[in-house]
Amino acid sequence: MYGEIETDYPIEDPKVVSVFASFPENERNGLMALRELIFETARKTEGVGRLYETLKWGQPAYLTPETKSGSTIRLGLSKQGGFAIYTHCRTSLLSDFQFIFPKEFTYEGNRAIHFHAGVPLSLGRLEMLVRSALTYHL
């Protein structure tokens, strides 16, 4: 359990556990909700396969090494405060998503969506972004 969020997908890498434990509780709760969304979306999306959770640039990162279907997704704290979900900046993932939802989220160019602790996440809409990232190379 991390903060008030239980996980259906245990964290296997102790380094990833340590990073999540280091996040302030309010941000950790939001990041754990995004983590659950990533694993749940991968589970129900054909062609994705097993996710690999590791650290990239000190942030929890999610890859599809078995199928190579996706582009890396990262989670972390935002330098502007709050927390964020990151995609590879050389993909069209965020620009495509921003075209569909131009005002619903706070974007950082082609690389991130920023969130504030305590503000509900639009998980249904964010699932579209996660699915697109997990299937980017299909």
C-alpha cells in the first residue's frame, strides 16, 4: 500500500519501490493511480504483452520489451509542482492527444501532461493516451 492507494500490480523492482516511497504522499497517490491505469490498460489491450517497470532518468518507466509494441511512458514529479505523465518527445503521442483534448489538460509541449494533487484525474480520457503509447509501434 502507498498512501491510500492499494495496488493490484505489485512493484517488483526495489529501486522503483524506493522512488515511489520518496514521492510526497499526495503526489504519490496520483502517480499510483496513473500506474494502475497503465497496467490495467496494458492488460486489456491486445498486442501489448507483459509490461516491464524500471527507472529511466530516475523516474518509473513502463516498456513493452516482449512485443516492442509501445513507446516508453514515464511517471514523475513536475518541476512546476504536482506530478506528470511523460511520453517520448519524438513521437506524435501528445500532439495527437492534445488535438483531441486541447483544453482539458495542462501540457508541456510534446513530452508531458501535468496534474495537481487532489484534482481528480480524467482516467477515461487518459486511457486513450496510455493505449496509444502502449501500441505506438503496432
